[in-house]
Amino acid sequence: MRAPDISQLTGLRSSKPSWYAEYRQTVDDLDRALGSLEHIAGVLSATGQGADALCRAVVDATAEHLGEPWAVLALSGTALPLARPRMLGRGPSGVGVEHLALLPEVVRRPVAEALAADAVEPWQTADGAVVVPLVVDGEPVGALVACGGPRRRATAADLAILRIAANQSAVALLSDHLLARSEGLRRQTEELYAQAQQRALDLAERHEQLAEAERRLDVAAQREAVDAERHRIARELHDSVAQHVLSAGMTIEWCRPEVAHHGEVYERLGHAKALTREAVERLRGAIHALSSDGHGDGDGLPALLARLSDVAPVPGLAVAVRVEGRPRELPAEVEHSLFRIASECLFNTARHAEATRSTVRLAYRPDELRLSVADDGCGDPDVLRRALRASGRQDDGYHRGLGNIASRCAEMGATVRFTRARMGGVRVEVRMPWDAVDG
């Protein structure tokens, strides 16, 4: 909007005899405008008190400047959703109103029309209501409305003065919206960091449990089972938790420029970023430690499986081992493969099925050897069968584990199938004919 020139402010456009009277009226108008400008200057000083105080001061100044009984400042429904206040109104005798529905109809109607309009320039309605849009980046986000009194034509100076106050209100509300969004991002970042820190602590605890289990194992095959679990947890740590921590760090880095104007928040986000970097380094150390291999000699398959109840993959999973029939001697590589299959099933149960109980059953039948692992978790046999078919096309720890089971079975001449367990979860059963062993 082009600022009014001198002729518009003074109203002097000719040298008619009435010039002196017009001059006196103009002097009165200018005196009133100067007084209002001084008032507006006092309003602008309320900026440091926050958006609420500034908006209240603007509403009061508008009502007093125009001599209107009602002055209302309101944001559109979807504009600056985090800014507060959404609406402030002042009625006769300074009565405050903060909800559109509480305004009288004579005031509510022009306010609603002003909020629905797409204009960015001030105007005066046919009913005498003065409307000054709140503009941010060239787009209207609300309006300042004064109405309810005797009809009086607002001058260009009136509109210019009110536009100054309205623009200051818009800037204050925008700042409040941005600050609220920054605070939300800061809280989200702190939550992400807390989650990442808790995951790191949980994984450190798992590492200690695995270290204790490794010390209790004194044969090669048992240590291989521990190694397999360590590698699996290391993959989980790398593929999930480490990614969460890195994501938290990236979120913090993204948030910092948004709050550069807020010194305390910016400093705290910098500290959070440093803590996230430290967490990543600790995770890398845990991954390196978990990835180390152990070596040793094996033992009979029933004895190896019996140790699984002592080295359950996670606390809270009870593992029971059952042996049926008369044990037969098996080649070391077969015992090793069957033990690794049982371990893999337990690891998948602990990692994905949310089970509390699992039973490992080894049955020596006249014509074949059967190894089964059943649980009471939430797994679905159909999902496992589809995942096994997809294991050749996808490259994650879960599908790779199923693929390893199928590969070991193929090498031994055995078969594997997934059914519903009587316990309610999944039953993985491996059947190996004795001909495949003896041959």
C-alpha cells in the first residue's frame, strides 16, 4: 500500500474560502493521529512481553484511536496453528472476549467476513467496520477489526496507523508460532535421544549377559552358538538401534538452525548433538565387541541342546529342552548344523515373536531324526513361509536367518516346515532321514 502524501494527510487540495476551516479540522485530525502514533509507539514497546501482551495492547489502541466500542484481533482457522492467542476482543467498558462465538452478532459477522476474505489491504465496510488484515509473507493470516459505533469514515492516516499495529501483531504471532514449533522439535529431539540412550543401555546389558554366557560355555560348539547370537545382536544393533541414534543426531542437526535465534535452546541442542555422537561411538564399540568370534570343540547334540536353557537369548524367555528316543552318534558337522538351527530359531523367537516360553524337542525316530522348536509367541507360520521364499531377494537379518536354516537343511538332506504350535505360536520342524546321515 502506498503511503498517503501530504495532500491526503492535510486535506488541502484547493484555495477555496473554506480553506481555513479545513485547515483547522486537519490540524485536529493530525493532532489526533500524532497522539495515536505515540500510543502505537508505546504498544510496540510491549513486543518484549510476548505476543499476548502485544496483541492486547494493539486491540486497546485500535479501539481508543477509532473511538469504536469493539475491537477484535483474530487469526484464521488454519493460519499459524501454534500461535497464541488465537483471538482477542475488547468490548464496551474494556470487557475482554476470547472466543468468536461470544461476540454479539453485529461484531461477529464483520469479523467472520474479514477472516474469510483474501485481501491484504485495509478497508472499511458499508456498515462502517474498519478491517486491517494481518499479513505474513504477503498472505493474510488474520484480521484486526473495529466496529459497533456510529458510522465514521476512517481516514488514510487512520488506516496507515492501524496497519503499523496490525503488522507488528502479525510478526509477534509468527514469532510465537515459530518458537512453539522450535520447542516441539526440541522436545522431540530429547525424546529421541532418551530412547537411543535407553537402547544403548539395553544393548550393553545384553552384551554383559552374552559375555557371562560365553564364560559358562566350555566347548567349541557352545561358543559357536554364542558367537552366532553375538553376530545377530551386532546386526540388530547396527541395522536398527544405530540407525535410530544417527537419525536422532540428524534431527538435532536439522533443528539447530531453526532455533538459532533462541540461545538457550540452540545451546541445549548442541549439547544433545554431542551426546548423540558419543552414543554412536559407544554403539560402534559394542558392535565391534559383539562381532568377535570364539573357537572351541563341540559336544554331543543332546548335551549341546541342553545348554540352550542356560543361555536363553533374552531374559524372560524360558527354554525347555526335551530328548525322545535313544540318541545315536552323528557326524560333527550334522550336530553343529542342527545346533545352529535350534539357536537360530530361538534367536528369531526372542527377536520377533514376543514369546515367553519355548520348547526344543529332539526325537530319535526309527526312520528319521526330528528337531523342532515351538513357542507361545505371536508369530505366523504363513508369514515365515513367505519370508523364506523372499529370503533370496531381501538382505536383512531376519530373512537371512531363515535362509540359513533352509540352506543347512539342504546340505544335510533334511526338510524344514513351519506350522502352528500347540503353545499358540510357531513350530519349526526339521526332519532328517537316517539315510541322509548314513549315506
